[in-house]
Amino acid sequence: MTPSEVMTIVIFYHLSGYKCFKYYYQQGILKTWRSFFPNAVSYNRFIEIKKMVNPALYMFVHLCCRGTKTGIYYIDSTKLPVCDNRRIHSHKVFKDIANRGKTSTGWFYGLKLHLIINENGELMAFCFTSGNVSDNNKEVVRQLSEGLSGALFGDAGYVSGTLLEELYKQGITLMTKLRKNMKNKLISMENKYYLKKRSLVETVIDLMKYICNIWHTRHRSIDNCFSNMLGAMAAYSFFDHLPSIAPFNNKRKIALS
């Protein structure tokens, strides 16, 4: 099988509606869609070779699935647990790269996906870290926002004075929700409008989790894990309709005040 065929199968799995990759490959690829993949190998052999296309799959997502630079961006992160919390001490597959982390929903053991999207729901940048890396980690945010300029909206987890200054020097204005112990700040009605629409990035993450199956806790190898996650992100970019928000209109001032 050619690398392009392998990548196509990996990505299409997340759009096929199947929840089990083995069933998808054996019933879908080897039977229903066999005419599209005449050189398809056995399931066991495919699992061995699909990890070889991970570098190409990463470059495809990074270069071909990125959206348009619009100047309005949203940043967020989500947990990617690799096992149930009750199995942390016996888990061995990700012991070298996974860590315990905490989100608003509690503790978990695994990795984190950090991403930036634009107001049209298009993926702009992403990276994976261990679970104990904070949202406002300067190195992570700097890497994600490289090459971007404009307004960046996030939740209270991105509140950081030094991060705000560094991004401002880069040409990015960071605006976040205020914590309870913070004073109100004056912002324009346009920025207030876009800040109120920050749930857009959470909608994108939910689509990746529950439609594209990026959230999976029973991986048997690190290579297959990243193959699944990259395939899910590539599949998201092929959606016919992405979640988006309407442009700011001055007539909405009354509703936002």
C-alpha cells in the first residue's frame, strides 16, 4: 500500500461513523470499500505499517489543514487521558510521556492538546504536551501563536502578566475572562463581543472528541495514539460545515451592554 492510501484510511476512519478501528478496517475497507483499496493488506499488517506515515500525517495537518489568518483567534486546551484513573499505577504504555494533570472537571492521567482556531472554526495551530503543562505556559503559547497577529481570546487559565507582555511584543493582544479577584478592564464593544463567543473553541474540541474520536483511553502503543489523534484533526478539517461566529456588527451594542 502507498503512504497516501494509508493516510486516507487513517483519516477516513474518523469520518466513517465507526467507533472501532478494527471493525472499520475489516468490514469497511476490506469488504464495503475494497474496490477503492485493491492493495489493502490484512488488519494486523496495516497496524504495523500505519505508524510509518505519522511524520507525513503531521506535516499534512500542519501545512494543509490550517485556516486563514483573520486576526481573530481563540485558544484553549483539553485533556487527553490515556487510561482510567484507577489504572494509573499499572499503566505502562505512556509512562515516559504522560503525567497527572488537573482541569475544571478533575484530575486525569495523560496528555494535553493545545490549539488555536480562528472565528470561522478553522484550525490555526496545535501541539501536544504532557498532562501537567499549564494552559498559560509561555513556551507552548509562543509556539502556537508564532506567525499570527491580532486579537487572541482565552479563558481565565491564560491570565499571566508576562505572557500578556510577550504576546503584545509579538503583535498579539491577549484578552481573557476575568477571575473573581480581578478588577474589571475597559475593552471595546467589538472585543467584548468576540470574548463572549469564546465557547466556539470548546465546540471545536467537542467535535474532535465525540465525532472524530480523538479521545481514546485504550491505546496499545504511542505511535498508534498519535496516528489516531492526527487523523482526527485532519478529519475535522474535512467537515462540510465548521462551527463559526458572525462578524461583529455595531447594531449589537445594545444587546451586549
